[in-house]
Amino acid sequence: MLRLEGYEVWAAHSADEGLTLAQAHRPHCIILDLRMPLTSGLQVLRALRAIPGLTQTPVAIVTGDYYLEDAHAAEIQALGAQLRFKPLWLEELVTLARDLLNVGLKP
């Protein structure tokens, strides 16, 4: 959907692939799912924040879970990521990407 809106997008099918793509392409923003096979978006966020050059990259974690442990929500916030809830309709996804990119442009 974001490609149709003119954004350059790299999609990963696993956390490891996503981290590899992030290191190779240094994206201007990242949108993660909280629930992934074998890991979680929170674990990926921790790994991203440990990679030089990606420590300040704007990130949003999306989830269909409407209950999130307070400690997890606090850690997501402390690591500088936004938390969004599914479903994200096209307009909401585009707005999220635009907002993340605007955050990345601020000094």
C-alpha cells in the first residue's frame, strides 16, 4: 500500500531479515509488527537501537493486542517508538508513515 503512495519500501519476512535490511538500507523510518514468528517487535526494536546509525530512526510498532503489559508499553516508549493498534486502514498507514518521516526530519 505504501509503494502505491510513492514510498520506497523494504519488506521483511523475518526479524533477522528485517535487521539485515535495516543495516543495509538505513531506512528513514520503520514499521514493525509486535507479534512475529520466533521473536517480537520489542526484541527487534531493542536490536535496532543497538545498531549505530539506527538508534534514532523513527519506529512504530503495530499490534492487534489491545492489552499490553505496562512494562512493555513503557519500554517501547523509552526506546523512542510509537505504539499503534490494528487495524490500520490505508489512510491511517499513510499518515503513520508520513508522521514517522516528519519525526526523522526534525533536528
